[in-house]
Amino acid sequence: MKLFKKRNSSFYWFDFTVRGQRYRGSTQETNHTRGAKIAALKLARAVEGDDPLPKKLPALSEFSRDFLQWVSEARRAEKTKSYYRDGWRLLSKTVLARMRIDQITPEVAERISFSGSASNANCALRTLRRMLHKAEEKKLIRTAPKLKLLPEFGREQRLDEESEKKLLAAAAKCGWRPKSLQLFADIVKLMRETGMRNRRELYQMRIENIDWRARNIFIPDSKTPEGRRTIPMSDRVLEILRRRCCDKKDVERKEGWVFPARRKNAKLPYLNSIAKHFAEAREKAGLPKSLVLYCGRHDFGTVITARTGNLKAVMKVMGHKDVKTAMRYQHPEVDIVRAALNSNRGGAEQPTT
């Protein structure tokens, strides 16, 4: 290793070659001893495979090409891939996209605002965090910064009976084809009556997993190990599924998807989403944007918790592992306060409707 001074520089410079690659640069030190130590450190890093010389790193938008290619090719659930793509879509609209990846610090990320809810912002931040970790794996940056997520609050909106009636009435005025209208109505009703997760469970339901005699639906695969469970069928669910499991000639199908893809060239063999139809009906019905199809699961949990009072049964039928998650559907304190208010006003407690 060579340590020397340039004619027009007060700093000591180093020059060495490792594995055929030449490393040459300034130690930023005017003292020979300190300069030698800096040069030795840089040599050690080069030997370990860590390039000690500063590089002009790519902007986040440039790095996104490699990242999105990795997302497409990685063995990840389709929902995860879609989540990262949505996250990049949000990031691409901010100043972060134009910044070099080594310039993105926790302080910089905290100053960026995203449209929508906290979950929307966290989608972008989780994607950014994953991108920076990929940059770390590729040794473009030494360590990925720790990014702080925003606090999220649990979904309280319920797709209750009244909301269902408004949605279906509005959907009937949207001018959809009869098949689309029937599909929409069936999905909304099944969400409220089964409490399934829509993408992973309801849309991927197969006829082979329906026990008509015992009136149960078996969920073989879900978000968590606890999601592998059996769900009882109500009369309304039984009627919908019986109709859905018949072919065009009214002959009962023995196997296949309950909700097959509507187009032959679809990416997935089963129904993927009714989000656009739901948003259209919701707007026409004048319902809040916070109401989404998944709110039917929240309504299911709230109703069966109130009617059974059995948290263990609720956890089992909804596929919950944590008691705290199931307890979100309990609202005893509200009933206690209501009873106290009614009692305080000099009358017997009025029944709630």
C-alpha cells in the first residue's frame, strides 16, 4: 500500500490494489500517523469485500426498477406483491423518489406526508424500509435506516344490516349486468354471515371444502395458522352457496371454485376483487369511504360476540390467536354507561334497538 501527498493537497492519499481492483483516494488527514491508520482501515474493508470508496448511489426511482423486478420474481404471496407495488406508487409521488438512497434518513422520512389514512402512509413506509434493506443487501449502503411507522387504529366501521340494505338498493340502480349484481349481493351477504377474510378465504373458497350435511365450510389456508378452521353455515349462507355451486344447467358441481374468475384470461382462476363495484355502490348509497367490504367481518364478530358472550368461540370461528383482537368486538362498557344514563333520568332502562 502506498501513502503519499499530492502536490496541491495537504492531505495524505492512499493507493492499493485488491483482487485486481485499484483503490485510490484521500484519507482527509494531514497527520502521517492518522493518515496511515485511515488507509489501513480502508484496506481492511476492501479485503472483506466492502468497497471503502464513496460512490454516487442511484436515486430511489432508479433503484425501484431492481426492487420491482425482485417483487415480481420473489416467492411472496400475491397480496404482498400488490402491497409493495402500492407502496411504491405512493412513494413515487414524493420528493423521496428523486433522492439518492444514501440521503434518505429517518428524519427525512418523518417529514414526508402521504394522502389518506395512517395505513396508507405505513404502506409507503414499509415499502421504503424494504427497499432500503434490499440496498443494504446489495451493499449499496452500509445499514438501512430505522423508519418509524405511524400509529394505526382498529377498524370500527361495521357493514351492518342497514348498510347492507342501502348498498344493495344503490347497486340495483348502478346499471350493472344481472350476473354482476347477483355476485355483488352474494359477496356482501356472505361477508356478514361468515366473517371470512375476503381475499384469502371467501374468494378462494372451493366446493370440496363445503360439508352440506354438517352445514360447515372448512378453511384450509388463511393468514395465520389459527385461520385454518371450520365455519358454520346459516340458512342464508346455505341458500347462496347451493345456488352458486350449480352450473348453467342447474346441475350441482362437485368441485372447483365457488367464485371462479369472470374472464378466461384472468391472472387468477378465482374472483380477485369487487372493490370497484363496492366503491360505486357505496358512493351512490351515500355511505362513508371508511366502509369497506372487510367491515362485514367486523360486523360478524360484533354480532356473534353480543349474542353468545363466548370469546373462545368467537376466536375459533374467526381464526384469531390473540384474545385482545377478539375483545375488540366486545362493547360491555357502552351498555353499562347507557344503562346508567337511562337510570339517572328517572325511568326504567329502555331497550336498545
